[in-house]
Amino acid sequence: MKKKDLQKKQETNLTDDSRRKFLRNSMTALAGFYIVPRHVIGRGFTAPSDKLQVAGIGAGGKGESDLYSFFMSGKADIAFLCDVDSRMSAKSRERYPKAKVYEDYREMLDKEHKNIDAVSVSTPDHMHAVQAMAAMQLGKHVYVQKPLAHDIYEARVMTEAAHRYKVVTQMGNQGASGDGVRQLIDWYNAGVIGDVHTVYCYTDRPVWPQGIQWSKNTLPVPKELNWDLWLGTAPYKDYVDNLVPFNWRGWWDYGTGALGDMACHIMAPAFAVLGLGYPSSAECSVAKRYERNWNAVYAPECGPLASHIILKFKGQNGKPDLTMHWMDGGIQPERPEELGPNEMMGDGGNGTIFIGTKGKMMCGTYGVLPNLLPTNRTKTTQVPQTIKRVPNGDNGHYAAWVEAAMAGYGSEAAKTLSSNFDVAGPLTESVLMGNLAIRSYDLQKKMDGGRISYPGRNIRLVWDGPNMKITNFDEANQFVKRQYRDGWSLGV
């Protein structure tokens, strides 16, 4: 459009109905917003801003790439950046020079909430819930990196809060919007593999140190890092090297291990295909690390080297009960007989295998590389498309949230997001059930004579999903909801 024509169009919009202008200004003053969310204005009215004003909590690493994906949708401005480590936010600060920068998200939300439409949260797992809840309580739409939360209780509260505060939500497991997951759903809906009774999910993670004890070598805090804000909800500990910005994932105070890092990508296809809810039970086995004296290293603060989790799900609507296996640390299930000896299983190091009453299918991380087994069936099997594709697939995961936030809570765009909290919440709870089993496995109890026993081992933990409670081993319930450090709260 030529500049002259654009100017004429803008002038027409500005003078189009003085009553509408008065209404907009009145609503702005009444609501206290500089930028009025589109769901407040309603259909038929022109929004004061034609782009979503996004604030990023966590502006480096994955947060930086998330913000760039929102920006590249062409419908979002990155208006505010918040990070406790100025080294991590450097690239984003350079890319968005007009963005106002904060260190403490609480200060940012307090001072700038009138200028913010939506918030992206991409911080260590232990801070996801408090940051997202603070934004939702102000009526801000939220995009939260996986896993949605650190604890089962947090995931449940966040799922309920999305509706209480009427905000548009999405978890950052972008594969949920990919074509691969939708192809798996089409095959399943067509009855190609029958009723699924067993699913295997596996990963080569962790790729960070686990199964180790906390370092005793404390160091000065780097000047660029606000260590107290980084710790946030977690218990206070002195700063140690090689924890920030990545290796926190293996420590229970901050991260959620290999499950938290990858299961929201690898278990998600099974939840999407099968419509799973809460598991009915969980059990596990874990790998131990031994020292030269052949004593096992006891490191309850840290995730294990490898684990095998078994989750059970009750069958619904006439479907059989389902057993889901999770394997990490490089452990993989037996190769399906239908897979050729030199064919790749999943994507190599990671994947999901569905075993049904009539056949099998598999995929890699994010649901990529969907295949029927044997793989020559993939190209020859034609089924109806039963689920709409997301434009640009997994890359469209970000734009879909931006557009849904612009449309507002309750819109069709918001209801059909691939990983809104109604979808992401139960998935995350199941992921975190695996960690509850692992942490219960490590619980020690002193017996008479000084002998140590592990009562959480070699048992099946029975889970009451609606009430968030283990019914047969009460000690495990301490891992459903953790205690925050003084001064931190979900605000509920």
C-alpha cells in the first residue's frame, strides 16, 4: 500500500464514529489499561494496538528463541524484557532496543501491567508457577515453557487459574502443534492399529550431571547475576559453579530432571492420540552410581542417572487399560519385530511407540517422523483427515498463541490451541508423577540397630488423581506440593 493511501486509511479509521472513540477512551480510563486487551473491547471495535504487547520473563536461551518466534509472527511486539542474569538477556536486549528491561518480574508487572497484554515465562522450572500465576492474576495471557510447573499441585492450580482469570494459555511443547501428532491421531481414529494398550516413551537425556551430591565448593556470585532472585522459591544455598545457566535441571530444588525436560515432548503424542487423563498408579526403578569402595552414592537432592517409570491409566469409554513406560538415560525398549534391523527407531535417541490390538506405530521427539509398522505401510495407508492442521506446524505453535490471545479468552482460537492448560495441565501432572515415584524411591527410614530401609521401593504408588494424593504410601505426598521459601507465594 502506498504511503498516501495508508495515511488516508489511517485518517478514516481515526474519524470513523466519534461514539466509538469515546467508548474506547472511557473503557481505557475505567480499566486502567494503556493497551486494552482485545477480549475487553469485543468484536466490532478497533483495538488501540494492532499487535500483542508481550513481556518476556526469562529473556535468554529458550526464552530468547520463544520471544523471537512471537515477534516473527508479525503480530507481536516484544515490549518488556525481564531476566535475573544480564548475560543471558544480552541478545534480546540488542534485538529489541525499545523494550524496557527489568531484573525482577514482580517490579515489572507492578509498574507495567497496564502496558502488557501477554507474558512469556521461560525460566528454571521452580519459578514457572509463581511467575505465570502473577501474570494471570493481572489478566495477562501466558505462554509457559515446559514443563508447565515444578510440582503436581502447581500444575493443577495453574490449570484452574486459566479459567478463573479468563486468560489464553499455551505450554511451550511446540511439537503439540506439529503435523506428525495429527497424522498419528488420524491413523488411530481410523482404527489402523486398533485399541492401544501399551506405550513406550524413551530419551537419551539427561545430558547434564545427575546422580551426584551437591558441591561443597562455593564461589562468589557473578556481578551480572542476582542470585537471590534466581533462587526465588527454592531454599537458600550459596552459589556454586556449573549450575547456571543449564545444569540446574538435575537438581530437585530447581529442575525436574530428564522427565521434566523431555517428557512433555515425548509423552505428549500419547496424550493427544489417546486422550489420557490422570494415571491411576506409578512405579519406578532407577540406576545407582557407585564409588570406588563399591558404596552407592546417595544423592536425594539430585535426579538419577537413568530411570524406568511405569504409569497405569484406566481405560475409558470401552477402551482397555493402558500401561505407559518412560525410560531415560539412554535406556530404550525392545525394537518392534516389524521394524527392520537397520531402520531407525523413533528419531534415534528418543521416541514413542504405540502398541495396539491390530498393529503398531511410532514417532520421534515432538511427534516427528510418524510411521506405521512395518514402515512400508506408512505411504500405502490412506485415511481421512480427522483433525485440523496448525498453519506452519510446530513453528506455528507460537503464532497460534499470539492470534488466540488477540482473539481473547473463550474464542475458538483459544479453545483449540494445541497445548492450552486444559491439555498441558494433565500432561504435566502425569510427567511429574514419574518424578514423585523417583523421589519416593530414595526416601530413607532408620530401622532398629541403625539399619537403613527404603520403604518407597518395590511398591506401586496408587494415585487418587482428583484429590492429588497417594493412597498407600503417605510419605510420598510431600512431593505433591513443595514448601516455598519465605516471601514467595502462588497468591491463592
